[in-house]
Amino acid sequence: METLLDMDFSIAEHAADSIFITDTESRVIYQNPEARRMFHLEDKEILGYSVIEKLHQHHPDGKPITREQCKVYRAAAYGESARDFVWLISRDDGSQFYVSGTASPLYADDVRIGAVFFGTDITARQNAEDALIKSTEKLQLAIEAAELGMFDFYPQTGEVVWSEKMREHFGLPSDAPVDANTFYSCIHPDDRERVRAVTHEVSRPDASGRYQLEFRTIGLIDGKERWISLRGQVHFDTDGNAIRRVGVTVDFTEKYEAEKRVQVAAQHDSLTGLPNRALLFEYCEHLLAQAQRIGANSAVLFVDLDRFKPINDLYGHEAGDKVLQEVARRLLHCTRKEDVVSRLGGDEFIVVLPRVHGTEDPETVAQHILDTVCKPIRVESLHLTVSPSIGISLFEKHASDLAGLIRCADLAMYAAKRAGRNTFKIYSPEHQQFAIEQVKLEQHLKEALDANKLTLLYQPVIDIATGEVVGAEALIRLPDVNGTLLGPDQFIPIAESAGLIDRLGLWVTREACRQQQDWTESGLAVPSMAINVSASQFRHPEFASQLTKAIDESGMDPSHLEIELTESTVMDNIPEAIAKLTQLKSRGVRIVLDDVGTGYSSLSHLSNLPLDKLKIDRSFTDNLESNQSSQSIADTIIGLGRALNLEVVGEGIESEEAMSYLRHHGCDQAQGYLFSKPLSAHDFESWYRSRAGHYH
């Protein structure tokens, strides 16, 4: 101890580092002014005390330093030197700082007499290093969270560094060597030259060096295709040479595929998978432009399904959807790979043939579609049948753009429907003129409805056995601009397509009820008034209440009213039909099933309906006296009526021979031109009174 106290501390007094001198027990016998300032300990607080006891030493991670771990103690006790160790010191006031220290043993005459400690305050440096570490850790976490790949390339030396995620983006294992060529060898061949060109361009001396690319990679090991987004920066030396290229990559394959799925969904029909209208126009306008450049002929087919709505109504939308899916499949089967099949919506399809020769090719395709689509379609236990009506238009001959071609094909398709359905027609200017006339007729019909200018004619119904007039059927007519009366076959389809059929039906109901009551009040005892009810009118949720209201407003006896419905109208929804007809029947209204023999009635269905009459369709009475097939059907219907205790009416009777056949086979009633043409209310009244209510 005396030897230590005899030492000259004058140099230490002015040292920039803090200095402690201890004895062999690590008790402090001297501290210099810098140590006093750094550790905040006065001489009386530290001298004679062990550094273990007074300095509150910790490892940099905050764990306390034990006696045996203390470098000063080990230097004093064991003669071990230590350099550049770091303490985290806690002062008595609670503040902390970092010290970088050196501890060395002290000798006198080869005898260890203690130790000396030199310390430098490195708090600022340590804090900076800690902040850098934390920042680096945060950056690494962010990179990992963002799943960024990183690369660093030195063109002049060929040195390449790829992160693990970068290797994953390029389908490389972690131990695979990477060089300057690896990058391009992993890029999809279709994208490779584009990426090379961009990389070369941004490496020019006058370039900004910043670049962004999207490309596909093909994994060298797994062969998987990935979509990669790359952002990079080229660094240049003072001479403008590219000396470093760094950047990050992102695998956006999932996002790309999701966007692709959204795009496909937006451009394709969700039910059939066929291109929708948007994609049809986007794609086919290019096809037609290309056809025009090379002088090729093209055609458009407008395909509309006949008798599809009854399937939807009778068997439900699920069955209808399956029919549409199968029709789409068959249309694809009927066309070539280069052709385009699209669903416009509902039961309408478009087929674009970009390369045809004259009219023969589209006619051949159309016939193939007719033959294929009309085959029965199996939906679970059902075998459903639809047929197409097809309109054809030719590129440049009929129109020079897709919209025009579709419009012309649509007009031709309606011509095919008018021709009997399940056929095709090539567009002609007459179709356009017909459409114009139809539009005019639709407007005229609307005006006639608004102005109450429609007309009802009345055709007598005769009791075959007695010749007595047992009723009249109200038949609607539309006066044209010249006063000529148009028959229902000329304007009813227009009323249906224009959404006017319900208004039309309601007008007929009110007018017929009013006329029946007028006759009754004037002493004209016409036993019944029959009106025709359309499928749309019958399906209307307010049909029964509207009919009842018309009867009540007119004041007529409900039992004098007969409503005639076709087989297909009733069979669309039998439970609903039974409910509505039962309600009307309870009011006294009589129910007539019209056009029997043209639909799909069965004894089981008819027996459940609250019917009063069956009406033989005129298609079976036209040549009744000579056509054995018509005779068989008429006999069947008469027998069906007898079995169900229903009256049977033969309509369209124009010859005594037909009348005689019905009389001899037990038919109850008849109507047709043999007795009278449809008459105005005034003429019917005169006709009726002149015959005293009998046919002679």
C-alpha cells in the first residue's frame, strides 16, 4: 500500500480518461478528477472501497457483473489484463452511462501490488450503435413483413449478393451459386429481352439510374412461374460508369392472379363461362378490323332459344340454368376454335365467325346449331327440349361494325321466329322495314290504349244439338290509321314485347263485362261472354282481384263470364293456377281451357283443375272431315271432356261436314265462320235478334 501511495499521480491528474488505482483486493486508493466527474463519486465515497461495491457495474445488456467477472478485480487479484471491455454503470442518482475500459495489474519489483483502470465514456457512441442496431432490426422486420427480396450487384467486379427472399422469388435454393447471369436466366423468355433493354438504358451515364420493372420468373429448381415487381437504383462513379446496382423485388403473383380472376369475372358470363357483351365487343372489333385488312369475310349469328321461358317457369331457374349451360357447351362444340361464342343475357347468344366463304359457311354452322341444340337436354330425371331461332348477318354487306351486325342478325332472328321457329334466316332489308313498321304499330297501339280506340268484336257460340246461341267470344281488334281492323296476330306479339299485354287484357275484361251487362239490360239474353286471358295477365298477382273488380263495376252476373286460358298458361304453375281459378270459380266465373291438343295436358292435370269447358283448337278442325289425325285428336278431347264431365267446344268451324262430324261424335258446342264472322256489338245484337237466339 505504501508503494502505491508513493506513486506520482501528477500525470493522471490531467488525463482525459478516468483512472482508478486499486490494491490487490481491488480497493480504490486513487481516482483522478475525470473519474470523479464521470462516476459522480467524491474521494470519501470511493477511496478504500472495492470497485465491486461502489461502481455498480453491469454488462451492456444490463445484467449485473459479479466479483469474478470484474476485470479490475481480476487484474488486481490474478494479474490478468483486459482491454476494451464495456461496462454499463449505474450512478447513485439513477443515471447510467457506458464506459470502455482497460484494466492492467501493477507491479513493484516483480511483485503485484494492485491494478490500474483507464475508462472512457462511450455513452454517445453506444447509444448511436444501439439506435443503429434497432433501426437495422426494424428495417429487417419491415423487409421480412413486406416479403421484399434484396439484391446488390457490382458490374465491374461481378460481385452479386441476393437475400434469401430474392432467391425465393427466382426459385433458387439458398445454397445455389449466384452470378451476373443468374438474374436473366431466371426471367421468363418472353420478358427477358425487355428487362435487358431497360437495365441497359438506366445504366447509361446520362440516365437517372432509377427504374421499375414487372416481369415473370421461372424457378430454376421448381419451374414455378411468378410475377415479380422490381425497383432498382444504379449508382455511378465520377466518370459516369455504373459501379453498383441495388434494389428490391416483390412477388405479386397472388395479386396478379386475383386481379386476373376479377377481370375474367367482369368479362365473362358467370353462368356459362362464355365471353359477355363487354368482352365480345372488345375482342371482336379487333377480329373484324383484321378481317377487313386482309379482305376476309365474317358473319354474326344471333341465337335465341324457343320455348325456354316455360322451362324456367315450370321447372325453376336451376333447371333453366343447366339448360343454358348445356346450350353454351353445344354452341362451342358447333364452332371452331377461332370463332367466338358469347352470351348476351337471358336465352340469347352471339356467334362470331371471323372467317367465312360467302353465305354457305354461316348457313352450315347455323344448321349444325339447329341440329345439335334441339336434341333433348337431360336435367336430373327430366329430358328438356329447346330449339333455336337464328339470324345471320354478313360483315360489310349488312354492316361494318359489330353493333350493326348484331342488330341486323337480331332482326333476321325475329324473321326466323315468324317463319315458325327452329330455323335460320339471313338478314335482308325487308327485315329492317318490318322492324320499322313494328315500331310504328307499337306506338299506334299505345295511343289506341290511351285514347280508348280499341274495338271488340263478338263471335257467337252455338249449342250443336239445339242450334241455340249459348254465348259469345269477345275478340279484340286494333283499328289502323285507315280504319281497317287489325287482328290479334298482328299486334298481340308487339303488346307482349312492349309490356302492354296486361293493360290490353284489362281493357278487354272491362269492355266485355260492360257490353254483357248492356245486352242484359236491353233484354238481349246472351247466356255467356268469353274473354281470352294471356299468360302474362294470368300470372299478374292482382289478376283475380282485377277481374272481380271489373265484374262488380259492370254489374254483370259473374256466372255469365267465361275466361279462356291456354294449356301452357295453366300448366306453367299448376298449384298457383288451381288457387286462382278456384277463387274465381267461387264467384261463379266459368273456366275454359283453350287450344286443347296443342300443349301437354294430361288427364291427371286436367282432373285437378276447376274447369267447365275444353276447347278444341282450330288447327284440328280445319280439315276435320278428311284428316284422320285431326279426327283422332278431336275424338280424344271429346272423350276427355265426357270423362271429366266438361263441355267441349269446337272452334274454327267453317263447313257443314266439320259441324256434322262434331255433332255425331258428341261435341257440345261450336263456333266459327259457318255460323258467323266476328261482329261488332251492334251487328251482333241485330244478328241475334233476327234469329231469336238460334242458328238456322
